[in-house]
Amino acid sequence: MAATGISVIIPAHNRRELLAGAVESVRAQTFRDWDLLIVDDGSDDGTDRDWSDPGDPRIRYLRTERKGVSAARNLGIQQAKSPWIGFLDSDDTWLPRKLEIQLSALESQPGYLAVHSDEIWIRRGRRVNPKKIHRKYGGWVYRYSLPRCVISPSSILIARELLDRCGMFDEDFPVCEDYELWLRMFARHPICFVDRPLLVKTGGHADQLSRSTWGLDRFRVRAMVKTVESGDLSIQQEAWTAAEIVRKSEILAGGCEKRGRTEMGGYYRGLAEFWNERCRERVSQLSF
């Protein structure tokens, strides 16, 4: 196998009932060399029940004050013992062979430091089919990752080595924290893709992060600007990124103006103009 062990990290805030299903899906894995860290992000609903099992010392429970999902995942990474890291959201579940199949894919395609897979979507109790825009890719996925997050945290398995190179989740992002890390990580590294569903993603909850704030594209724009300013992008990657910043900024500007937020709308209009010029500059460089 491509790993000697996997540390699985489940962040949770007020998810006692849902969390049980996620934990059981880890217990049911056919690959057995795992340890599980449940990171309780300041819950007050009983999530801090006794998750330990005298017969299974692989499960650890960590509690922290409320700091957000990025801080919870980062604490798990810091406490993890294994060379590979897997993430599982508390409202998702893995299929039993998830880890086994991903490790087999890594073994058959050496050189990758991360792998993800397709998934099954359940919304309000019913299975739904992802749209074409949600199609997933393997290899050099940076360009495909710009419009929206196309890698589910619950699907990914990452070598600690890659996290050491690229850094952990940015705790300044209350949402789109996964999108930001994937841009930073996969601008410089390819990812292996298993083209079959290996997990069940459950949505439609009132407390989902994606519903906690308006205008998620505000944070995606911020993530793209940060990625460009890192200096790690090629000219082509920067051109793609600038074009997407322009597209999203114009959409945000229109939305702000429609709702009477003229000052914020003006900010995004100006941002679109700035990055449109930056895009033209990079495209002209590519023509030589």
C-alpha cells in the first residue's frame, strides 16, 4: 500500500447525532491502519459524549473553544500521527472500501501526494445528480478549481508531506477555506482521481457553512487574489485566475448594486477593472 497509516480528522460543531454516522463509517473501513481524531469545535449539544472505546484505542476526542472549521482541522493535523491525512465532515459518511481503493490508486500511480474521488449527493433525504459544472478531474486541476470548489474535503486523502509544503487551512476564511487551500496546493501539485463514488455527502442542513454567510464568491475572490499574490503561479495560471476574478467580481458588483449596496458594488467594479488589465497583460506575455 502507498501508506503505513492514515489519520482521519472529523471536525464537528453541534453535530452529535450526525457525527455518530461519520464515526461508524470510519470504523467500517476495510483498510484498518487508521486512527481517528474527533475535533469538537466548542459544541454545546452533547457532541462531547464519550467517543472512546476501550477496545479501540485508535479513536481520540479533542475539544477546543469555538474557532471554526479551519482551526478544528488544523488542530487535528497537528495532533495526527500518520503519514497520510484524511478529512471527513461530520454530516458525511464513507463507503466501506473508500480508503482501500484510494490507497490502491496511489500505489498504481506513484508520484501523487493526494487523491480524491467522486461522491453520492443526498439533499433533504433524496439522492440528486451533480450538474456538469460539478464534474471532477484528476492531474493538474488548478484551472478547473477556479470557478468553484470541485474537491470535497470528505473525499480527499493527503500526504502530510504535501501539507508541510503548502501549509494548512487558512483560519481567516470562515467559509471557502477548502477552496483556498486547494488553489494553493494544486497550483503546484497534481492530484490523483478515483472516478467512482466513495462517500455520501449529505446536504440541506440549516447549519451548513455554505448557508452561514451571503456571497460565497466574496471569499473565492479573496482566495484567488491571495493565490496570485503568493507568486507561485505560472503566467498561464495567473491569466486564468485573473479572468475568473473579473468574472466573479462583476457578478458580485451587480448583486450589490441590485440590493442597494452601492459602495461595495463600486469596490467590486474597481476590482474587476484592475484584474481585467492584469489578465490582458498576462495574455499578451503568453503570445510571445
